[in-house]
Amino acid sequence: MEALLKLSSMGDIIHSLIVLPKLNRKIDFIVDGAFKEILDYHPLIENVVSLDLRKVKKEKLKILSEIKKLKNIKYETIYDLQGLLKSAIVGKITGKYLIGYENPREKIAALFYNKKVKSKKKYAVERYLELFEIEDEEYLKNHPKLLFYKDREFEFLSRNKKNVVFIIGATWDCKKVPDRIWIEIGQNLKENIIIPYANEKEKKSAFKIADNIGAYPVKLNLNDLKALIDKSDLLIGNDTGPSFIAWANNVKNIILYGCTYNNKILENKFSKSVEIQKGEINKRLDIMDKMDVKNIIRKVDEFK
């Protein structure tokens, strides 16, 4: 038995799924329970092993039950796609043979690996393939569908206009485009716009934007969010996990970067980026108010 190990976060887990069609065999996936649902219905994932590591941060005593759970899991081979100390420890407990990067994100993680693979590539999706000693740029630009879901219909989708999803939230505030810019984008597009929200803060912004452009604010679970994006014509979103659902399923998308930059995916006929700066990741870099709407609309026009 073998397993992929990628605990977090949602976007990184989505990117890591790029390896599955290349492996073309069923395999288990070890993930933090907060992101388990993103893996549901995948035909190449045999079992999802869910750990509550995020809850351990808040409930310290929960670590005992998590350690017990880990000791009951045994794999012949585990591929650590995370490259952190915590993922390496999880891999060492649960696997006989642990494969990881020679140059992981946290250097100490390399001490736990039985086999180390050197990573030299720029983009995250390239590095995930490197762990399996695969290099295929053409595949990365023309990959198959990577996410799956239980189907459902949405009454607010239009048959006359293009359906455009705005992903307005993000974990870091410095990744969030201000509401006024979303309003300006919507006014330029004049399409059927849907704005999913996940919490009360996002709900307030979603309804404010919707009131100004006649959009649909909706709260969805993760399965339905996958379904909605898969049925849409275009996604415009901040650099955050849900935005990359569109990339995964070859739905046209434009990712907006401020305090981060695109070191994740290769641009192709479906995926484009608008970056304010390149080469720096800094939570204190609060520059999303400088996002150029005209540049975003130019990117939209490139899809036509």
C-alpha cells in the first residue's frame, strides 16, 4: 500500500492532484480533515485518511488521539508532497519508506526521508511531478480534469449570458481585492455573476458587491462549489484555494496576485494571472487596492 501526503492548504492540495493522472493507479491520500471534502469522488483516490491536526492547535489533548490514529495506519511507501516537519513526522509514523524532497520547505524534514529527490523547478505543479521523477510541461498545460463532485443544478445559472464566478475571499487580508474593484470588474463584464461566500465577513462583501452589479451571492458547501465552478464559463479570484478549482477542471480563470505571485501553476489556454509584483511573498505587502481593472478585462478578452 502507498499514499500521497499533503496535509494543507486547499490550494496546495488541489495543485498536488496533478500527479494522479500521471500515476494512473489508485492510491490513498493523507490530508488534514479541514480539506477532506476537496478529494471526494476522485476515481484515483482509494481512501482518504483524515487527520485533525488543525484542531490539535486549539485542543492540545487531542494530539494523543491523533498519535494513536497514526500508529494504526501503515503504508509501504509514502510520498511527502508537503515538505514540512509535521508532514515528515506523520509520514515516518505511518510509512515504512518515506520519499521526500532533498530541499524541502523546512530543511529538517529531509532528515526523515528514506529517499530524497532534488527539486529544481519554479512552479509547484512541476515540483509535485518531480517527486515522481516526471517532467512533462505539455501535460501541465493540457492536464485532464482533477476534481470531482456529486452533481447538482443551479437555478441562478444563465443560458443567455456567460456565468462568471467571483472568488472574493482569502485567508490573508493582503490577498483580497477591495470590494470597489470587484464592483468595477462586474460593471465592465455585464455578465451573470455569482459570488460564493464562506463566512459572515465575506457575506457582507458579497451582498455589497451584488447590490451594485446585480450579482448572485450564495453560500455553498465544498461539493456544490466544485459543481458550480465546473459549470461556469469563467472564474476571477484572489490567490486562494477555491480559485484553483477552475484551474483543476480546465475552466477559464484569472487569478489575482498582490502580496503573492504565481509560483503555483503554468499559464495555458484556460489559466491566466494578473500580478502586481513578482518574486516576493509578504503578508505585510498590502497592495491589492492597486489592482488594474483594465488589465483584468484585457485578460478576459484574450479568452474570446
